[in-house]
Amino acid sequence: MGRAGKALKQVLEDYGISQNQVAVKMGIGRANVYRWVNEIRDPGAEMVIQLRDALHQIDPNAATTFVELYLGQPED
């Protein structure tokens, strides 16, 4: 599946953030976050922005890492 789920999974593991914390900050059910993390479903573009914002509220560094992993590194 998509890059967003992989990036989210890594960020949650690296920063010790729970799926529930993200769901609460986003005002959605934890099942949605579970589906993204386990690559059952991809979040839409609007949800990716909301994910970034929720992560930023929890830990700004986690949000930065999520964006970097999701977008990838620029090529020289």
C-alpha cells in the first residue's frame, strides 16, 4: 500500500506515540489509524495533513519526521 502508512508506523514506533493518541487528536476512531498503520487502507490527502497536524500537537519532531518519510528525500 501507500507510503503514508509506512511513515506513520515508523513515527509511532520511533516516538512512542500510540494509535489512540493520534486518533484522539484527530477526532476519529482508533480503527482508522489502525488501518493506516497496518496498510489496510491509505489515508486521503486531507487526512495526511490532519495526521501531520495531530502529530505536531503530540510531538513537533514526530510531525517533521512523518513529513520527511512521507515525501522522501529530494534528489540532487
